[in-house]
Amino acid sequence: MSRQRRYLPSIGQLAAFEAVQRTGSTIAAAKTLDLSQGTVSRLVASLEAQLGRPLFLRQSKRLVPTPAGIDYAGDIAAALDAIERASMRTAADLGGGALSLAVLPAFGTRWLAPRLGDFLAAHPGVTINLSTRIRLVDFTAERFDAMIYFGNGEAPDAVHMRLFDERVTACLAPHLLADHPIGTPGDLAGLQLFQLETRPRAWDAWFAGQGAMPLPVSGMMFDQFALMIEAAIAGLGVALLPHYIAQSEIATGRLSPVLEPAVAGTGSYWLAWPPARASYRPLVALRDWLAAEVP
């Protein structure tokens, strides 16, 4: 298919435009791109001339993006990200193929990373490029070969492989436990019960696993387990953690478990991939390895 040159601006033009839109000025964009302010201004002006419409309004010394500029910037940022990832994947490919994998931060740090050495040793030449995501990846918009996420197999337009069900353990700082002994689920009353944005029913499941009616949950809200763990260590409240994370914190003495550990959570960990990548060799290798690795 032939491409119309007018609608294929240079990478320099697009990078300058995206940087100005993101930073709010040609001065800041120039610092980001390691270019002169004049060069950035000329690149943006040439892009506007090529497209035949303004992308910014010049107000005194400020550049204010037009509605068209705002819409264009979103598309261009996604396109530049895709080009960057494709280039990184090609540069990193050692001959066995490169796999772009989106993974949950805590799962990647605490479960996957310690095991990846065994996978790479068994598959020399394969490169895995990891990016953290706490939300589902849209495979139609982001160029990932696969993702590992928590849920119930609901990722759209994807093929799924369930890794394992999440089991959770309630933990708190040893000094807080000494001051506030917990012998029954009801003893948690009065303590902050930390919540994770992506697990809104987690405490209900934990209380059910203890054979108890749930208490009203009132506590700090977190978007990642790492911050929740540090808040629990500081004695600010009770963290409900995936058991594979809780085990290491308990082993080091930083946190203490309460009541029945490793009770059923509210979902599972899944590997998902777009159907078009199903036979991609590095992904097939990862699927086979995970199938043998998970409990």
C-alpha cells in the first residue's frame, strides 16, 4: 500500500510536537529532547504547515494546544511509544526472539523476577522486556505480546491461561500486634484495614475464609502492594497480602500473620495474549515454562 508523504511527518517533527504538548513549552521540550529552543519551534511550525492547520495557539509567550492538537497528541504519543518498544525489542533480540510482557508490579517483583533466571537459562537467546501495569492492557492499542494480570479471565480480545488462584494472609507489624492482640476476626475492629483499589471485596473474602461475618472496612486505600506493606510495617494498620508476598515479609520478621493464613481471595492470576501472537515462539516458551512452574 502506498503512503501519502504529506501525512507521514518525520520522527523529529512528531517528537518535538509531543514534547511541547506534554511539557507545556518549547523551552522545557528542548531540554527534554536535548535540542535548541529554536529547533523545537521550527519543527513544530513545519509540522503545522505540513498538516495545514494549527496545533497550538500562540498567546504571548505561551503555547496553548488547540482541540485538534490535543487529540493529535494522544495518537502521536501512542505511536511513538509503539515505535520505541518495537525498536527496543529489535535491538534486544539475541536471536531467540524478544517478548514484550506487561506484568503487575508486585507479581513481577515478588513472584516472576526471582524465577526468570531459570527460564532464561532454559531458553538462551530469548529476551523478555518487562513493563509494569496495574490495569488491563488493551492489545489493540499497546504493542505487548502478553500480560499477566489479576482478575477472573475478563481481559477482552485475548486468549487466557490461568496461572493460580490468589490466596491472602492478613499481616501487621509485630509491635502493633503486641499492643493489639488478635484472637478472633472481631478483634480487628478499631484497626485500619488497608484496601487495594483493584481488590474491593478482598476483606469480605478474608472474613468469609475465617468463618466470620465481615466488619465494616475503614482504612487507607492503595494502588500497589509495595506502599501498603511499608505502611503496615510502620504500624499504621493491617495489610491483606497475597500469600506469596506475605511469606517473605513474615520470614524476615517485618510483619506478623493473624488468624488463618492463605485463605481464598477474589480472583486469579492470568497470562493473556492477543490471538495473533499465539504461535510466537518466545510466548510459546513462556507459556510452557509457566505451566510447569505454577503450583
